[in-house]
Amino acid sequence: MQRLTSKFFTSNLPAVFILSGVILFSPLIYGSITVFPIFIIEASSCLLFLLFSINLLVKERIALIKLPFWPLALFFVLLIFQFLVLPDFILNFLSPSTGELYRSFSFARDTWLSLSICPESSLKMLLQVLSFVVIFVISANVLNNESKIKGIIIVVVICGFLFSLYGVILRLSVPSDGASFSTFVNRNHFAAYLEMIIPLAFILVFISRSKSVRLIYVFMAAIMILALFFTTSRAGIVCFLISFFAMFIILSRKVPIKNIVVAFIILISIFLVFFFSADITSILGRIDTLAHPLKAYGSRLTIIKDSLGMFKDFTFFGTGLGTFGDIYQKYKTVGIGWHYVTRNSFAHNEPVQLLVETGLFGVLFFSAFLFLMIRRSLFIWWDRRNPFVLYVAAGCFVSLLAAFLHSLFDFTLHIPANAIVFFVILAILWAAVHLKSQNPLKNSSSYYKEIRLSKSTRIILAGICFCVFMFMENLIFKRFRAEVLVNNIHENSTELDDLDKILAYKKDLKVIDSALKLNSMNSNYYRKKADIFLKLASVSNFGTNLDSLAIGASKQDCLILAVTFYKKAIQLNPANAEYHFQLASVTDILGERVYAAEQYKQACKLDPTNFKIEKFVKEYLAK
């Protein structure tokens, strides 16, 4: 029993189980876009890192598969550099527009500042990207034989099938709200999710020996294709059809075309039976809009055009990872009557958004990483003869192609469930083409890095890995706990009497203070605190009630505190028009009309096409 337990923990099976759990869990709650599932994914990736590190360090000889790490390492160096606080002259030299933004809108003009205009947004996204990369690196190393690779593909396909089946049943039984599908809040994101999984289901059809098992996989693929069409995602359907054709071309170069045609005919036949037995009017109506692509995607093209204007101002280093939504309102050219109202957090084009947030350097580094991965994999795959490798790699190529095509029309990889599947498929591709077989590639050992370490060195490295694990888990948990605390604050009912209102506000202030102790970088927490002090100042019979509660503040003090915390929020996120507008409102109440007028103008500059703000400010200045 002890030997079996030891073998279990030294064979990377725990890492494989955790990886499978993350894949199955990630689509369950809105594609993991909310606080709790993101916390689970980030914490799980840290645990994966610890287990994988221990598994390596218990052995005297460490063997790791080689990856094109240098562009990925440079990409993360850039992301960390965006966090560093820099002196004014260096900041202005590297990014003049960032320096000008701070000078025009921030209150922290004499301190060292970062290239990221909102470090909290950047840290939030960096932790997610780091989690995905950890999952990728570990997957590429632990999927070191056919059974593990096939097993993880089966997990991914079963996951796609179950959520597709749920979505189809829900679609046929409950009237659609037009936006969501299955467990995803956006049908386009679920379509992108399926585009990456369906080719893997095809691969299982080809690599499985049992005819009955093959038929099961064909059925699962047909259900997923049906679900894809039921999403009525135009980009999803077009990208799938292109990738479907690409799979036919790729496989025909390596395997007998007879096998491919038979499998495709069976699949299409099953799909057509399901498709025409359902109401296809809405599906065909949605697809029909593709006859006018400029009209269908006009709003997204406008966002891309505005985004390129942002890139012009922040060319080399960007605005900071995850800060697109913090700066976009300043550059948008369509007003509040448009579908994307005041703040839009995504460019609906992944390469363009990466260009805005990380600049030219970030796009070059990340593109170089993907290019080297795909190029090297393609060259190795072309020389392989192992049928398992040929089929698996072909399916992965097609999945990645579909993901890339869809990313040109949407922010698909900003959905954690999609990003996890993308990086797992990338890892499967790399692991499969380097898979040792009975007829291994010549010099295949050159694709693995072997290191011998002394026992003392391994103990030291294990200690470092454990410290990194504890630091990251603590950081992730504190940020999660802070979000949970703040999210539990609800708007107080206007039906409460003054005394109850003050008690509720006092309780909310304590909650926010607790959240700020856990995460002092979040500008929204300071904004919420300022809002509460503003509400306190509006309570009637203010002085009597405060005296009875021994709060020890006057209405004037509460307004001054509101100003203080609005300024702190602006210091952390200077490009937010709402913060400047609220600060102007409070200072206006305090009688500082000139200062209030200045802040109202700042709000207009940061959100120039917001007609409501513009109208209010014009009327205010006219007075």
C-alpha cells in the first residue's frame, strides 16, 4: 500500500487529476468569469505548481520538456515592468502619453508612478494569465505518454458534450434570452469554447479501436455541433466551418482519405437529423445577417478603430494589462445612445486589445511564443509516422486555428474556461509531437532538458517553491476575500429611518475597511467608501443621530472624508470619469465651485462622448 501511494505521488497523477478537475469545473459557473471560480482556478494552479515541483525535486535527475521560453519570459518581464514605479523623467521618456495622463488627471504628480494606468486591473489579469501559463507548462510536461494525452482529451470532450447537451435541452425547453447559452452568459463565448473541442472529438473517433466507442464519439461531436449552431453565433459558425474544412485538408495529407470521408458522412448525417428536427428559423435568420457583414459587425469595427487610436498614444508599452476598460471611454467615438454605453472592457479583438494593453513589445513577445510553438510543432509533426501523434496533433492544429479566427471577432480568451482549454490544447500539441514511441525521432532526447541536482540543492529549491506557493496562495486568497466582503454590501433601503441608515452605513464602512486591509490597490473600494460618507452627510437630523452613536463627525466632516476617498480612488485609477464626476459633485456641495467646475471638465475630457455628462456640465458652467 505504501509503495502504491508513493508511486501515485511520484507519477504526476495528482497533477493530472487536478488538471482534469479544473477543466471540468471552469465552464460550470458562467465560464468562470465571476470571483469564486476565478479564485478556484488561481488557487488550483498554485497547487499544481507545488505538486509538480515536489514531484521533480524528489528525483535526483530532473527531466523537463523544452519549450520556447524566451519570448514568454520577456512577455512576463514586460508585464512586471508595467507595475514598477518609475521616476517622472523615465516614465515620460518611455511613454509620454502615460505621463501626460497622470499630469492631467491624477493627484499623485510628484511621486513615482507606473506604466500601468491602473495597477489593480493589471494585477488581476496578470494572476489569471499566470494561472493559464502554469497550467500550460505543467500539462506539457505531465502528459508524457499516450494514455495520459488520450485521457485528458476525453475529459475535455466529455466536458464539451455535457455542457452542449445541457444547452440544447435548455434551448428547446425554455425561451432563449438571446444572449446566454448553456452555462455561459454569452453565446459567442460558448461557441468559441466548442470550436476548440469539436476537433478533439473527431480525433477520438480516429484513434479509438472499438467501433461502438467511435460511434459514441461521433454522437458527442454531432451534439456539440448542434449546440454550436443553436448559439446562433455568426463568428462561431463561420470559424467552425473554416476549421472543419481545414481539418479535412490536414488529415488528407497524412491518412487515407477514405477513412476521413466515412467519418465525416456519418457525423454530418447525425447532425442533420438533429438540426432539421428543431426550430431552425432563428438560426437561419441570424446567419442571414452575414450577407451584410459591415452592418452586422459595424459596432465592433468602431471599437477596433478607436482602439488603434489608443495604440497610437501608448505605442511601445501599452496602458497596462487589463486596463482597456479603464482607458477606452476617453477614446470612444460613439456616445451613450450606442450599444456600448460608457465603459467597454473589451476590444472584441484579442490581438488589438493586447496591442493596446501591452504595446508593440507585448504583442511581439507573445506572438513570437505562439509562432515558435506552432512552427516547431508543425515541422516535427510532418516527420512523424506514429498514427496517434498524427491524429492528435492535427486536431490540435485545427482547434487552435478556430480559436485564433474567433479571437479576431470577440474577446474569447478573456473567458477563463476558454483560455484554459486553449492552453491545454497547446500543451497537448507540444507533448504529442514530442512523444516518444517505438520508433522515436532521431535525436528526440534533444527536446528534453535533463539536470542533475545534489540533495541539498533540491531541498533548497523545494523550500523556495513552497515559499512561492504560500505567497501566491495568500495573495490570491486575500484578494478573493476582499471581493467577497465588498460584494456583500447592498444598497440600503430608503424606507429605513435615519438611525437605522447610520447603523447600516457604519457597518458598511467597517466591511470596506476590512477589504482595504486585504487589498489596498482597488480604487473601487475607496469609491464605495466615499459614496457611503456622502450618504451619511445626506441623512436628516444628522448631528443628533451621530451623537447618539458616538461617531464623532459632522456633516461637513463626512463630505470632506468623501472628497479624500474620491481623490484616493482617482490616484489609483486616474482615467475613470465617474470618480472625477463624483468628486466634482461633493466639492460643489462644499461650496468649492471653481474646483468642482474643473473636475466636471475632467470628467468630460475622460468621457467626451457621454452626452448626459456633457449636458450636465454645460448647464452647470452656464450657471
